[in-house]
Amino acid sequence: MTTRTARKPAGRIAFIGAGPGDPELLTRRAYAALTDADQVVYDRGVPESLLSAIRSDAKEDAQFSPAEGAPGDVAKVLLSAAKSGLSAVHLVAGDPFGHDSVVKEVQAVARTAVHFEVIPGIGQAEGVAAYAGVPLPGVRVAADVDDITTLDFDALAGAAQKGSFAVAVDAGDLAAVRDGLLAAGVEPGVPVGVTGDGTGETQYTTTSTVDSFVAAALGFTGRVVLTVGSEVAERDSMSWWENRPLYGWKVLVPRTKEQAGAMSARLRAYGAIPCEVPTIAVEPPRTPAQMERAVKGLVDGRYAWVIFTSVNAVRAVWEKFAEHGLDARHFGGVKIACIGEATAEAVRAFGIQPELIPAGEQSSEGLLAEFSPHDEILDPVGRVLLPRADIATETLAAGLIERGWEVDDVTAYRTVRAAPPPAEIRDAIKSGGFDAVLFTSSSTVRNLVGIAGKPHARTVVAVIGPKTAETAVEFGLRVDTQPQNASVPDLVEALAEYALELREKLAAMPAKQRRGSKVQGPTALRFR
């Protein structure tokens, strides 16, 4: 029998295109390779937002470092890692084969026995052009350029005559690009769009002409994308990324840390830049005896109804169920009411369909308006379980008692004030650095004011329901918008509709009043 010497597992190398910048545009295969990598070397053109998203899901011991040196130097770093049995990645902006330097790296690795792959990404020029609302039909020229001496200006001039082209370059090279286009015979008056922070939260596009785009793009830094040709005019109707209702709005999200994510995701979809500031933390009740008795009562058939007034209450009850090895089957025979859709969704997540959700106002009053009085014949069990926060109001319990029900008003969780946010966040709150703030409960109002101070008068205030609105007014805040239904999606939708109303008001203003204001809504859009 032949004995073989154990070898190190073979490593591998991946050249991955990050796309034009938006983390959402990273391909599934690229994401899988990045989160499985041991070492990631990245180019300076890869946005920090995308790197942060990757780091959060990467291996705990994964090493991240910027690519430095000539193509041969980067190839040596990748090969050294692979020969040590590691999975190494070179992450580049746009598409790997859109960079001459990366092509040379791939050629160097291909001369060895190390396994490698190339995972394509959307090119920066083409991707940003789409986000800027500039189509590139017909003869499509889209190039990501590291060295403008490689640009074929004659070819670009031909493309401009037939339609449009896009090219990604460094902002410092714009003057040289202008000179090259004019020397190649491109007419000075041909439309040009220059887009900075392409596909990012602060993407901004300025439109001008070949002879004036350098001056129009003053202040742009880093990588920019030029779109040149007749299709630039299509931005008037096709610009979608920068025309979202909340584009550019800095929105304060004062919520529990666990709940902020869903709201922030919806805000980003509308173009906002959310800033999550935890104002309350959810903790178990100081003594668990009440909840223990309530869970036992649910199993024993003590209750006709369970009324959930928040997602946190749902979570608290199910956590207690899990402690005792119980599941949704032990709710058999108990009807469930929810104060709103968000709470109902949390209940449905555990496989139970609520019997009652207010069709009108989603509040304690709205629920009471639809809750039937107790009938001794129809309701042989006349008791309701109401698991809530320690600081909840008495409105709901009192209304149920008036309707003849016995109520076990149980503290399911406690809300405690979070630590104050950093000084720069507190200063921004008080000075008007946020364009809007979204309040989802009375406690978020009280606690935000307590830990950070009152939002500035020019900050738009959106509240989830009437009780929250009352608390906001008590603290001296002006309530600008409130949804008909008390849910996070409806709250964000209400803010987006309000932003569109502001934009329409701006459009109707005389030009002198509009001058210097941005249409997309940051603080210049306050009509007070």
C-alpha cells in the first residue's frame, strides 16, 4: 500500500465585479464568494457602503485590505493566499474585465496552477447611466477607464454622432476628456450629463454641454460618469433614482434597535438617508409571575381573547411560550385581536390568523369601536388577556371593562430609555440637520426629547397614530403628517406623500423664491 503525504487544501482566487456601487446590485454569486472569502483585496473605487455591507456578513476572521501596487504585486498577494489554502478575492468596481490592470492580474494567475474564476459585475458607466435616467440604445459604448490615455476619442465621437455613450473616469480627468472630445470633432453643444456618487445615496447629476460640463461639475470628486449625446435629454422623463419622493432627505428613525431595520429599508426605497437612533430598549418584566400565570391561563382555557397592542407584546408572549415548550397549537380556542397591521403580521408569522383587526382607525379607540360587548350566553368565558408594556395607557383596559369583560392587564415587557446618541447626532437633531423624524409611539417621542432634545422647528414630524400625535404636541412639536392606518409602511408612505406635496408647492413658487432650493426635499423645502 502506498502512503501519501497530506497536502494543504487548495486555495482559490476570484476576481469579482462589485457593480456600479449600490450594494443591492451585487450579484448573488459575487455575494456568496465574498462572504466565503478568507482574504479580500479591494480597489479604491469600491464604495465604503458596499464594503460595510460585505464586512457585516463576511467570515469573522476574514481579512480586508486595499489593493496596492502594480498588477503583478496584487497578483502575488492573491497567489500567496491561495497557495496557503485560503480563498482570496480581488473586488473591483464595475466589471473585472473593464479594467486593464485586472486583466493583467488574471493573465498572471492563469500562468499558475491555482484555480481562479471571474465573476462579472455591471459596468460603472452603463449602470450609472441607467440610474441617471439616460438610455444607451443602438450603438452602445460604455467604458470604465482607469487611464484616459487609453480612451479612443475618435470612437467616442462616432458614438456621439449616432446616439449616446457613457464613460466612467476620475473627476480630475474631466478637463482632459473635454479637450479630447472637442479635438475629435464632437460639437460643443452636444448634451452632457455628469453623475457623481453613481447609484449611491447622494447621487447627483448635472446636465450641460461638451464645452461647459467641466465648469458644471465643479466640486465633484472621485469617480464620475459622463453620459454624452442626444439621449441625455431623456433625463427629463426617465430620471428615476434622483426623483424618488424622499431623495436626499435625512430622516431620523427613533425606535428600538431591533425594530429600526424594516422602517429604514422602506425609507431607503423612497430615496431617504435614514439615521437610526435607539430611544428605548425592551427588557423583560422585573417579576415574571404575571406572565407565568397568563401563559398557564392560555393553556387552561381561562381566556376568550388575547389582545396584542404591539409587536413587542407578541414577541414577549411567544418567548415565554418557547420557554415552556409550547407553540401555536396551545392557542386553540382563544381568539386574537390586534391593534394594527404590523402587530397582526407578527402574529401571522407564528402561524395564527387574528380574528379582529380594526378596519378603521388602528388605535385603542379603533379597536374598542369594533370589539363586541361581553354576552354571557355567547361568551361563556368572559376574560381577556392584555399583555402590554409597563408604561401603556389605561384606555383599552377601561373600555373593555365598560363592555362587560374581565381584563388581565399584564406587564409583558418593560421599555427603558436608551443611552443618549453621540454629540453630533444630538446637535443635528436640535439644529435642523434632519429633514424629518418618524415617531412610532408616545414613548419614542418622550425618550427622544429626553436623551437628545426637541427636533428643530423646520424638521418634518410624522407620527404613526393619534396617541403619538397627542404626545408630540404635548412636547411642543408640530405634527405635519399622520397615516390613516397605524403601521410602519403607511407611516413611510405618508411621509413620501407629504414630500411630494412640498415638491409641488416648490414648483408653483415664483422663480425668485425657488432660487437656491433643491427639488428633492432637504431642508430648503420648508414652507413655513
